[in-house]
Amino acid sequence: MSTKKYPNIINDDRSEKPALLEKMFKSQVQYILDNPDILAITAGTNTQGYDQIKQLKAVQDYINKQGIQSYGGLVYGKPAELITLLQNEQIYSAHLEDARLALFAK
């Protein structure tokens, strides 16, 4: 796999810088488009006429034009891990939707 053709396809340094993550995602999309057999392996049998390559190409065109923005996500974790996450400067706010006590909590 060429790192020139697919820059930062793997985030070896575990950086969470948005520009790096966007470059990584774009490289992964391009790699899949260049290797369409990957879709058959990961998506299984296409029985409804869904054109995965066409859809992925539309995703690629959109992110190349619009960029990537994330406005939310779903996170599961231990309280200490969630507190650490909330201290990240890229997290603006959080909403607790569902809290459950672990059966074997310490």
C-alpha cells in the first residue's frame, strides 16, 4: 500500500487532529474505491441492487467538495474515561442519555 497515494491511511501516532483524521478518512475511501473487492468482503452479498461503488463515489465527491464535519457521536465508557473525554478541547458539550450501573462495578 502506497503512503503517497493513500496519505495517513493509518493513524500511527494516534493524533486526533481534525485535518489528519479527514485525510485518513479520504485515503480509506480512495483505497476502497481502488480495491472494490473489499466491499464484497465487508458488505456481504448485494441482493437489492444497491450499487456500493456508486454510493462510495458519491461520498467521496461530497467530502472532497464539502469537507467533513462532525456534530455529534455516541460514546460508551467507564465514568473516568468519559470524564477524561469531556476534558478534550474538541468536545463542546455532552448530554447524558442513558446511564446504567455495571453489574460488577468496583
